[in-house]
Amino acid sequence: MKTVVNILKFYEELGIEYIKKIDIKTKEDVLKELFDKVAVCKKCELSKTRTQPVFGEGNVNARLMFVGEAPGRDEDLKGKPFVGRAGRLLSELLTDIGIKRDDVYIANCLKCRPPNNRDPSSKELESCFTYLKNQIATIQPKVIATLGRYSTYQLTNEKGTLGSLRGKVFVFGDIKVVPLYHPAYLLRNPNAIDIFTSDLKKIKEIASI
Ligand code: URA
Ligand code: SF4
């Protein structure tokens, strides 16, 4: 059976030049282009105070994607999402139920740190949303776990409290969205960890991982 490459070679030999111009981009290519855009983005005021943007990281073929709020101090310094205290707790709770951090993809609504970790403004969220939407469209996870109220609102339009939304299943296009408590909330309220873990188990099942 002829491979696609053979067929393309055949056309090339016939002198059909335009075939060469067909540009098949991998997920990595698309994300790299997006990364480069974020690296120089000045669409909102946060570009003036950030050390560096935090694009997101993980498995580009992940069936499960986490979306947090915005980088904090540690993330702003390291350029990686969820690497501070809240991030370490998240990794630990994932490991506890057999999910490897390397198997999922982790991003935030805002790519740049708000000064002193203040709440994101709706203008900033709006400006940055295009990057997150492109990440989601490229990775195409089965399930998105939103961490905290900002990412939950951004992807579900639900304005209720996390207490009432957590563990429920919403949709963003054809992707399921399940809100979770934010790990920073768990640091302040350790008695909510059990609920978080049971929501995470449900997500694991929905994502078939
Ligand atoms: N909190 C978030 O929402 N995102 C991070 O990356 C770190 C802390
Ligand atoms: Fe650009 Fe988003 Fe950073 Fe604002 S937060 S400067 S929109 S990357």
C-alpha cells in the first residue's frame, strides 16, 4: 500500500510544486507558536508587572486538563504553573489517586501574575481568554477540571459558589468541565480535601484515565 509520503513524492516528481507547501502542524508546533505570542503579549496591564508569562505545561495529548486562575509569586519566578505550595498540594493529591502530573496538562486563565496576587479583573480575563481557548482547542482534552471560581466562571458561565458547583458536570463545546475547589482554598480549609479527592476520582473516571 502506498504511503502518504510516496504519494506526495509522486506528485512532486510530476512537478506539482504546491504539494510541498502543505504545512502539517503538530500539536507541539501549534502550542509553540502560541507560546511565542504569549511571551511578548502586552494585551493587558499585567505585562508591565510580570517577571515572565506562565504559558502552561504538560502532556499535549492529555485526556485531562486543569485550568487554574493565574500565576502566583513562585510561578511568576519559575515560568511554570502550580509550582508553589498550592501546586505541591495539587501534585500530591493527584499522585494519591494514581494520576501522574506528567500525564495531564495544566494552564491558567491568566498567563501573567496579578500584582500581590490580587483578583483578576474581567478585562484581563477577557484579554487572555483567546490563549486558553487555543490551548484547549489544540490539546482537545476529554475533561477540564477548573480550579476555583474564576476558571469555573470563564468556562461554564456559572456564577454560583464553588460549594454549589464543585463536582457537577458542565460542558465547554464538546468537552466536559468539572469544577473543583482551588488548591489554595484547600491549604486554608484542609477539611475540604476529602471532597476534592472524591471529585477528582469522579473526574478520573469520566476521563477514563
Ligand atoms: N494558583 C493558580 O491559580 N495558578 C497557579 O499556577 C498557581 C497558583
Ligand atoms: Fe497578555 Fe494574558 Fe499576560 Fe495580559 S495576562 S499580558 S493578555 S498574556
